Amino acid sequence: MRFIITMFILLHGWVHVWYLLLAGNIVKYTPDMGWSGQSWLLTGWLGESFPRQVAVFLYLIAAVLFTATGIGYNLGKSWFINMMLISTVFSSLLIIAFFDGKFELLVQKGLVGLIINIILLMWVVVAKPS
């Protein structure tokens, strides 16, 4: 079971790389992908390119945080709980900050990721896994 949970944490973290690729214009954006690189919080007053540059950096950090969390959990390290708290809160704030303000294609814009973050957060707070 530990292996399955570890893989879930790792894969959840690596999904952030997709948004990194979109933000960095490494993958050509099409409207059915959902997230447009716009941010309701940052785009208007910081221009078009700066929020994307910030997103590349922050989504990379999120992927690294979840990777460390998964490794810590797999190794049975007690610090993984703190890493999970940091990872899930950080990722959730990213999803909210880089939401484009349009309610179409919410799944592609991170709704499922936000739900997974909440579930993982509840898991470490309530179940206190070891």
C-alpha cells in the first residue's frame, strides 16, 4: 500500500509540470487545455509575460515539493507530514492565484488537483499516517 500511495503523491506532484510547460510556452496552448496562462490576480497589473515566468518557477517548486513528500513518505520519514502540508497548501495557492477567472473547463484549470490537495491535507491531518 505504501508504494501505491507514494506513486499517487509523486504523480500528483508531477502533474504540475504540465502547467509549467504551458506557462513556459513549451507546449502550444489550445483553448481546450483550460489554463491559458492568465491569472486573475497577476495578469492585469503585471502584464502578460511576468505571471507566466513566475508560474514556471512556482509550478517547478510544487513538483519538487511533492516529489520530496513522496520520497519522504516512501522512506517512512516523519518529516513527510510537514512536507505534505507545505506541498498541498502551496499547490492550492498556485491553483487559486493562477486561475484565469473564467469558469469554463474547471477540471483542466486545476479543480481536480485542488480536490486532491484537500483530500491529501485531510489525510495527513486526520489520519496522521506514519
